[in-house]
Amino acid sequence: MGSTLIVAAFLKWVETAKSQERARAANALARAYLKSDMAPEERQAAQMAMTYLLDDPAPQVRMALAEVLAREAGAPRAIMVSLAEDQPEIASIVILYSPVLADADLVDIAGRGTVETRALIAARSEVSIGVAAALAEIGDAAELEVLLENPRARLTTFTLRRIAERHGHCERIRSLLLDRDDLTSGIRQLLVQFVADALAGSELVIGAVGSRRIERIAREAGDCATIALLADVHGEELARLTDQLRLAGRLSPAFLMHALCAGRTDFFSSAIVAISGLDERRVRSILATGRFHAVRALLESAGLARDLSPIFVDAVMLWRNLIQSAEGFELDHIAHRLVARYRGDNDLSDSARVLIDMVERMAIAEERRLARDYASGFALAAA
């Protein structure tokens, strides 16, 4: 009965007190709830009074409650959930700090909230796997930047991939993702494709180079970046990345030849396995030891056109010879030798000639790189 009378007296006083007085009372009431040694009945009465203050028309009263309760694990959950849905300046402190809000609460708030609301959730001192996944699924780039910058956010590979898929076109998102040590090669390759697409869609670049040429340049730049990425990918991750490229329609003859000339023989084998569906050991055995016609039959079973297959077989054989010789593994050997062998062949089909043109561009690019390295070496020696 005593607690009921106290609440009744408090509620009667609230009706006539000024807003500043009510704010001070809310502050004192919340502190007493957290710090005082109350009897259960008194604690229940205090909670009822605070619940009543949630409907106070003066924002400063509700702010007084939020400021005291926001960081406290002992704060009443129902009150904190209500304050988290109050006007932004009140809700923000609760959303950012309250340990009382469960993952389900945060996911609900994110779903109903604004960009600012989701950014506050993303900036919390702990962001669970589930909350991070929800933000990745519904968040805009702005709040996902906050999430990626938060070292205490628990981001799974699936969550990182969804961020890349949804916002890989955003330069800042790409930068934050690529800076991570836990990014898989598959996600890196996806981001490479966004960079190539951005280059192809640049009005400045299109105006300077022309739309048709820029499409080829962007495609080849994307291929170069992906093939460079393949140097550090092995085992199961290589198989996953190969399958990702297959599903994306990226395993074209030009891409496979580029990979082969660049020395990504392990990837080339993985790609043939993925395309043909043949046993991996059989494919690797044929590529490593099979005669010309056996290798050609394997490649054509993977869908390679008959007018292109001899060029690929020659590239495979050239790599075998280099591996078995003492000449080393200079990448330009393959491209230059293929060009020398096929450039004057008047019987080449149009598609084979396009393929050799691409190989020649690779050889020229490699020559230019070696020349730059050579010049840099002399400059350093002279310094």
C-alpha cells in the first residue's frame, strides 16, 4: 500500500510540476532505481513511475531517463526498448550504448529505422554476427562504412560477401573491404569486377578513349587483376573461386589463355575440371603428361572450339618444356613464343586471330614492365 501511495503522490505532483523539475525528478528516480537498496515493492513502484514518464510531453524529461539508464545493464528492458524508439536525440544514446537491448531488438530497430539509426547500431561496442548480417542485408553504404570501420563488429564471410555484392560499386566500401585480412579471394575477385565496371562506365574515360575500346580495356584490366589474385589462391579456396568465375561466365577462352600465359597453371587445371566435370586427377594427369592429341581432346571436351584448341595445347606444352628445362619461368616466354608461332599463319580463324592478338598485347605489356624494372634498377644503382 505504501508503494502505491508513493506512486500516486508522484504522479499527482508531475501533473503540476514544470518540465525542468520533472526532468530533475526523472534523473533522481532513475539513479535511485539503479543505486538504492530498494525493497521489491519500491523497485516496482519506481519502474511504474519511470514508465509513466515515457509519455511526458517534454523531451528533456525522457532524455533525463535515457542519460542515466543508457549504459546500465540493470535498466528495465521495457523502458529501454521504448526509449530506443523515441525521437532521434533521445534514442541515439540508448541505441549506441544500452547493453539491455538484445540482438532481436537491434534487428527490429534496424529494420524500422533510418540510416542514422542503423549507423548507431553499427557503431556499438559489440556488434554480433546476427546483427551485422542484418545490417549487411538492409543497410545503405553509409552505415556499412561504419560497420566495416568498427573493429568489434563480428563479420562472417557471408556478411562480407553481401556487403560486396550490394555496395561493391561504392569506392569507400571497396577500400574498407580490401584492407581486411580476412577477405576471401572470391570476394576480392567480385570487387575487382566492380572496379572494371566503374572504369567502363566512367564518362571521362569513355570520352577520352571511346566506348568500344574502353570495354576491351576494362575487361582486360579486370582479367589482369583477377589473374594476379590467383597467384595466392590454392586448394579448396581455388576450387571455390574457379566455380564462382564459372558461374559468372568469366571462364572464356581469352581469360583461360591469359591465365595460362601468366603461369597460373594450377588455376587452368582447376578451370578445366570445373568446366568438363571430369575427375581432377585425370585432368591433371593429361595436362602434365598427355600427348598433343590427348590434351586437345581433353580441352575440346571442356567446350573449347576446335580452331582454338591447338593454340592452348601448344601453350600447355611450352609450359611443360619450361618446367623441365633450366631456363626458368619468365612469363614472356609463353606469350612471345605463341605469337611467333601463329602470327604468320594465314589459316587461322577469326576467333583464333583475336586470341593471338590478345596474347601479343600481353607480351608487349610484359616487355614494357621489364623495361621499367630495368630502368628503375639502373636509377637505383646510380643514386
